[in-house]
Amino acid sequence: MLYVFFVLLALGSAFAVTRPLLAGRKEAAPRSAHDVAVFKAQLTEIDRDLARGVITQSEAEGARREISRRLLRAAEEAQTAQSLPAAPKSLSQGIAALSAAVIILGGTFLYFILGSPQLPDQPLKERNLLAERRSQRPPQVAAEQLAAERAAAEGTTLPQIDEQSQQLIDRMRLTLAERPDEPQGRILLARALAQLERFDEAWRLYEEARTLLGDAAGVELALSQGEAMVLATGGYVSPEAESLFQSYPDQPQSQYFLGLSAAQMGDFPRAEALWSAIIARYPDAPFTAGIREQLAQLNGTRSPAPGPSREEVEAAQQMSPEERDAMIRSMVDGLEERLQESPQDLPGWLRLIRALAILGESDRGQAAVQTALDAFPQAPERDQILAAAQQAGFAVE
């Protein structure tokens, strides 16, 4: 029904524009003929003004002489002037057809580029609720602080940096200090820190590099920065990261994180539309497997994707050690259950392995390692799982 309305609207707009062109026009009288009619009307107006006493007899005679003189000159010009010819009918029809095509085809093109026909209607109450949630989102820096506090409450720690990697990073930092205008060095250091899960430092270096490169920075560098910003907050898409992804809406990586942001705010129809568009565009791509899992979970639970919660952190700070331990174990149990239902989540398995090691759950940890290896039997995911298991002290058969 909506598309029928759009078609009728487009046809109505095209008819309103083309009707004067299709109606045609007769030969137009010369301008002097119009002047003759104006001067005759002015003479009649003088007689009315004289009858009402607005002007005197002498003023009326003077005005009649001046207007009569102009009337005679306009009448002579009208007799010698030629009428303006009408436009050729074929030209009018051609312009009308071109105008109709521009209105209908151009409007359709713009709608499918800028519009979202797959999105359902949103009642005003839901739109207001989404707007309120959007306005209350914490910014990037605050979200990073909340993520750090949440990790501390869960007992999660970043992986240790080996001595050789630390020396390499220190040398790169010294080089950047000596070369403050060097963007490539910042990119290399950002990639190294991202591999070591120091995402908060990585995205800032990406941002500095993009600033130095200007228009030559490219899409890949911007997307790397946006992804690092999301990972630095534990999976939460901040307003700053969302704005960055919105600058590249056609990129599948941007569409994924924009969908994640929508899910975190409870805008599930938009999240489903964005993720479904990625799957439709890249049906056989390997990265769509994880998106299919999340989409199935979204359709099944309609619950927001995980992100840092200010209320949870504040509640954890007010708990006793026993209550905090129970809360952490409950969160770990929830993570384990989610991974059993959606096993194609490598970061989730790595977090679970580290959390079980901190809790001292060796049997559950070894079982989690084995289940993760069954889900990711190939490198490089398998190597990351084995490295996490070795660091956690879990034996692998």
C-alpha cells in the first residue's frame, strides 16, 4: 500500500509540472497591445476620480492629455509590432517527457539511496523513547572508564606484554616523540597496541594519524579507529564512534556497528534491517556467519547487545565481597550459557577462559577451551584460544 501511494504521489507531481507544457500556448500579443489596454483603463479611472471630486477639472484635463499621448504612441506600436510565436509543440512535449522522467526516476533513485523501505513504522512513543536513550548515552571517555571499572569488578585483566614486545613499543614511542608529524609510525604503533588489546591507546593514535593525513587518510584507517573505539569500551558503540561509522554508511563494517548501536538502544528493527542488508549483500562472505548468529539471537530474545552499564558498576561498588563474588559468578555463568547457544564468538570465549581462570574453575575452564576449539578448529582463531588457555594454566589435550 505504501508503494502505491508513492507511485500516485510521483505521478501527481509529474502531471502538475508537465500540464502547462502539454496544454500548449497560442500566439502572444505584443507588449504594446497590453499598454493600450492599461492606458484606456487609466482614462476611465480619471473620469471616476473627477466625478468623486478627488481631482479638479484642470488636473483631470492635464492627466487626460498625457495619457492620451501615451495611448496614441502605444496604439501605433501595436499596429506595427508582431505577435510572439508559440513554442513548437514537439519541443514542449519533449521538455514535458524529460521533466516527468526526472521527477519519477530521480525521486525513486533518491529514495532507495537515502530511504529505508525495509524499516517498519515507529510509533511516536517509541521514537521518543529512542531519542531519550540516545541523549543519555555516555561519551567515549566515560564509557572507557565504566568498562575499566566493570573489568575490575569482574576480575578481568589485560594480557601481559612480553619483554620483547614492550621494548619494541617503547622504541616506537621514542621515534614518534622525535617525529611528531609522522603518521605512518602512529599507524604501526596503533596496530601493535590493538593486537595487545590496548584499544584505548590504539584508537587515539589512529585519530592522530588521520588528522595528520587529512583527506588522504582513507576509509580503512577510519574504520580501524572506530573498531578500536568500540573494543576500548567493551563492545559499547559511543556517540563518537557512531558518528565516525555514519561517515561511511556503505561499508559493511560501519553497517554492523551501526546495527550494534541500534540494538544497544533498543531499536531492534533498525538493527535487524542493517544486519540483514549486510547478509543480503555478502551472502557467502565468512564474516556473515557471526552476524547471522547475532541476528538469530536478536530475533529470539530482543534484548540489547552487551555494553557497560553505569548502574551495574555503581551497584558492584556498594556490594560486600561475598555479594560481588556472587554477581561475578552469575555474569560468568550467563556468558557461558550465551556461548553455548552462539558458539561463533571468539572474543566471548577468550573472556570466558580468562574469567574462569581468575575464579579458579579449572574443570570448567578446560571444558570451555575444548568447546571453543571445536567451534574454531582452524588458525588463527585456534592459536588465540590455545594462547589464552596456556596463559590461564588450562591443560589442552
